[in-house]
Amino acid sequence: MRKEIRVDLKVGRKQSGLSNEDVAHLLGVNKSRISKLENGHATPRPEEICALCLIYGRAVDSLFILTTHSLIGELRRRLTTIPEEPTAWERKHNARLDTLNGLQQRLSELSQANR
């Protein structure tokens, strides 16, 4: 997943025409921070993601489109192998099933939308 994030960050910056120095200045960080983010040696903080989206004029989901594609496949695979619910969790049974079914539905919709 980290690879996809760095690719998206680098592509976003290059498409914007900004240098590492420009983006670092706008974020209030060192130039090395931008390099680390783009090379996958650091994970962007939520405020950095929001700022980068504003800087690049993009929606959050568009900045991480490659990551989203990767996660859809991973989550769909993991849903098929999720452990059975312990019987002591009877009260939470409906909420758990609703959450898992909702996740499965969202992943299916995203998969179809990205074709």
C-alpha cells in the first residue's frame, strides 16, 4: 500500500508543476519530508493529506486512487477469511454482520465503478 501512496503523491506534485521545495514550504515542513513521503519512507499525516489535496486541487479520493484499487482487492480477499464470531458477542452480532455486509457492498460498488 505504501508504494501506491508514494506514486500518487509524486504524480500529484509533478502534475501541479511544483517542486519539492514549493510543496515543503506550503506544508511548513523540510524538503526532506516531501522526499520521504514520495519515496515511501514516511506515511503522510491526515493534515498533510488534506493540505496536499488543497494544494493540488484534488479530492482526497483522487489523490489515493491507486491505494484505493489495491485496498479493494485486499479487503475483498480478507472478507472471505474473516474468523467466525465468538458466541459471547451475541449482542454485537447484528452490528458486526451489518458492518461486514455493508463493507462487502461498498467494495463491490467500488470495483464496478473502477472498471
